[in-house]
Amino acid sequence: MSGAFAAVGDLQNATPPDRHSDDIVTGSIPKDVARGTNVRMQFIQLDGPRAGHIKVVLTPDDRPLTMPEARSAARQAFLETLNDPIFMEDLKIVTVVVHRFPDQADPAVDFSVRFRSQGEGEWTIQDTSDDR
């Protein structure tokens, strides 16, 4: 398991996100979000070293995250995982879990999404928040 730090907050010239629940990859943080927060990011390799399944767990340090912020954080975590040279080879599944409250895992309010490789840079997206 390894860790990293990230932040979510207001983006300059951000386009308002589409409000559909499946708008995970293309969404951005709404302009009305004025405060940023630090987010701890943990990478956990699942199903053995050759399975290509990485779980990314995000936990805010400062304050709770709204659903748009949680979606944006999931998107950023996915893109960071894709760009990480450690995970580039044989990456097949990226599961991102965003804890919405500082230092608190609550499956009832956590946001979770699974990205599954279809090959040649194509990925399917499944909101797994409701799979409890």
C-alpha cells in the first residue's frame, strides 16, 4: 500500500458539470465551491500483483466533501492512477472509493466507482455506490 496527497476545490474557468449521476469522467467541481480541502490518497493492489486491479481510497482531511466534489476527486484519482508509471502496465480495473467525511468510512454516504479497461484506451464506468 502506498499513499499520496491531493486536493479538491474551485477551479478557475471550470465548466459547470452535467448533473447526471454517470457524469464521472467529464465532470468538474462547480463554481459555487469556494473552499479547497486536502485529500489523502491510498493505493491498494487487489487480487495479486498480476491481476491489474488497483483500489484507490480517498479521505478528506479538513471537511466533508459534497457529491460533486466526490465525483471530481474520483475522476482525478482515476487519471492520476492512469498516469502513474507504476500502474501503467497491465492495468485492467481501477476502483475508486471516496470517503466523504474526514477520517470516517461510511458505506451509506461514500462514493465508489469502478473503471474497467476495454482495451486500446477504452474504459467502462460503473457507479458502485449502490452495490452495498
